[in-house]
Amino acid sequence: MKKKLIAGNWKMNGSLTANDALVRALVTGGAGKGCLVAVCVPAPYLAQVQSLTAGTGIDLGAQDVSQHEVGAFTGEASSAMLRDFGVRYCLVGHSERRQYHGETDAAVAAKAQRALAAGITPVVCVGETLAEREAGLTEEVVKRQLAAVIHTNGHCISEIVVAYEPVWAIGTGKTASTEQAQQVHAVLRTQLRAATPHADKMHILYGGSMNAANAAQLLSQADIDGGLVGGAALKPADFLAIIAAAQ
Ligand code: PEP
């Protein structure tokens, strides 16, 4: 059976001291020994967390990657640079990047392509805003966002991870109900099945205020293969409880 994947998104949080304590607590708590576990850390801490996670079974993730290969792109980090630090996963198209940095579906698709070319698994984030949900556009929005990545990445598409993150549930304490989440995951699975014979082996994660209390129920759904966890990933006890719910 496919192991579930629990990925923490630290966003722009952390310090050398705090990261050290957090990762050590996760290792002591057995993270990385059962289900798949990753931490997506701010770029300046990749080297630190690479060394803290070495040999632990916890994989290292980044939060963004440049859509360009190399050159005059001040402030960006390329997929080859991430690979130099042993990065295994990279978030692409997180709603905060789409919202605050104007990332388009085409840019997200190009980022996924760069990651794949470097041997990094892109975690492609899709999700609707509250206004889009209320207008009945949820399926249309997530299918459009995923279609761009499928179109650009062709036969490599089975190598991606998809994260369904309703924008209205991120950092708000509002979680999609298990039925709402499963319904969208099923739509995404059907879309992946049309693109690759390997769709059932792929991970579709749920993200949006996943916590110790709601994880088990969300993770029990047929098409929810793990979680992308923001706030709760910064609290070792909470993150460990979510990991425990996934094994
Ligand atoms: C996220 O940032 O991907 C996320 C899901 O955040 P939170 O868990 O805090 O809602």
C-alpha cells in the first residue's frame, strides 16, 4: 500500500536555534520512520536542515524554485542549487506565491518542469478562493491549475505530488470538511488518470488548517494521500500527532 506523505511548510518562520530544536524533537519523536515526512524550509536554512535531517528518514523540501535555469534573476534560487542541498521536494504554486507574487499557471508549470529536470519532486499546489467556491467555480479552478502543469510536463506528470489547498482554509483555522476535501481530491485523481496510467500511485495531499484533531479523519478518505501542513508543522507535538495519524 502507498505510504502517506506529511509535508510541513514552515513558510517564513524559523531561526537557527528554533529549527534545531524543532527538527531534533521530530527525530526524537520518530518522524520519518513510518509514513513519508518532509519539511519545506526557508532557503537560508537548507544547509542547516540538510545536516539535521541527514540519515533520519525526514526529507528536505524547499518552498519555491526559479522557473529559469541560471543567470540574471536576482533573489531567485535555481533547481540545481536546491539539488546541491539534497532537496527532495519543492512546493510550486503555493497560494501565497500566486497571490503575493503574481505567479501564473504558466509560471507554476515552468517551475514544476525545472524541479523535475533536476530530480526534485514538485508539490504542485492548487486551490480555490472563497469567492470562487461561493461562485461554484471550485472544480473549474483546480482543474485549470492542474491542467497547466499536466500540459507542460507531459509524460513526467506521474512524478509530481499534488496538494489541494483551498485558499480560504490556509492559516485561517477553517478546514474543508472531509466530504468537501475528498470530493475535490476525487476530481483531481480523475484528471490525473486521464493523463497517466500511474495516477493511483501518486500522492494528492490536503492542506488548509490540518491539525492534530482533524488529521485522522481527513487522512481516512480514499483520495487523501497525506497532508501539507503550515502552522501545525511548527509545533513538534502537533506535527508528530499528524504524522501518527498518517501511519
Ligand atoms: C500551507 O501553508 O500550505 C498551509 C496549509 O497552512 P496552514 O496549515 O497553516 O493552513
